[in-house]
Amino acid sequence: MNDILSWILDTVSSVDPVLRTLLAGLGMLLETSVLVGLVVPGDSIVIVASTAVGNAAEFLGLVVAVIVGALIGESIGFALGRHFGPWIRMSRLGRRLGERHWARAEIYLARRGGIAVFLSRFLPVLHSLIPLTVGMSPMPYRTFMKWTVPACVIWAVAYVSIGSAAAEGYRELSDRLHFAGYLFVAAIALFVLLVFLVKRWLHRREERHMEQPTTPVV
């Protein structure tokens, strides 16, 4: 296990740090723009890139790249929603996503405003839909940024921190413990499980704000 994991980490580390950082930022740009986030695994890209962080400068550079990439992607989504939102919604991709998801995003944004923008960063499907939905709403771009920036910062710091910390811990233990690779995998798996549970809890907590109220039968 250690040999395989060391080879993987060395391969990632062999990529030029600037190129690696730019690729992570590009991955986040794609992940947060125009429904691409439904197929591009931005979290996986960031965790893989963060395992190669070797110093404080690389850590900070990766965090900044991830934040900037996410904000550019969300800004693109906002702009496209403002100018082409209805067309995107009625496009083949928009219809495949399902009218129910579009309606839930609209209702959620109308009811929760900026809080919906902030929390959508941590909710499945909505993190790709909300920028477009905000673009189709009266919410100003400045207000959108005010709520999405802190969410992107929290997300970026959390993912880069866990990836870099797990890799650093593995490298320190790999020469002494033959099962160090399993500890690395366990740490990442535990983080992924924690993220899943938090998303699930948030979704259940916020779901009542996404549903259209039923009209009582008279």
C-alpha cells in the first residue's frame, strides 16, 4: 500500500507547482460554472492537488487559486443567468436536469436570499444552479459576491487543509509504519464521510425552504 501511494503522491508532486495550482483553479472554475459542476469533481481535483503542497507559499497559492477559480466560475454562471438564463433552462441540458430542481432553486433563493447563496456552496445540485438562478433574479452581483465569497473561502481552506495535512502525515510515517498508507486513506475517507453527513444535514434542514407550499383543499 505504501509503495503504491508513494508513487501516486510523487507523481502529483512531480507536476510543476504553478501548473498544478493553475489546473486546480481551472477545475474549480469549471466546477462552479454553467451546470458543469454536475459532472466535474472539483472536490477531488482540489484534494489531489493539495497532497503535493510542500510549503506555506504553495498552500496559500493553492487556496487563492481555488477561491479565485470558484468565484470566476460563479461569476460566469451569474452573467449567463442574467443574459441567457431562460434559454439555458429550456435547453436540452436544462431540461435533463429537471424542472423540479430549477423550481426548488428559485423558491430557495426567494425565501432565503443571501443565506441560500452561502449554503448552496455546500449543497448538491444547488451549488451549480444557484449562480444561474441568482442571475435570473433581481439580486445584484455585489450582493451575490458578498455571500458567496466567504462560502468559497471556507470550502477552499477546508479541502486544501485536509489534503495537505493527510499527505504530510503520511510522508512522516511511511518510513516507520507499513500501514501508513491505510491511515492516509482512512483520513481522506473520514473527511469525505464528514462532508457527506454535513451536506445531508444541511439539505434536510433547508429542504423545507425549497418546496412549494401545497394549497389546502377546501
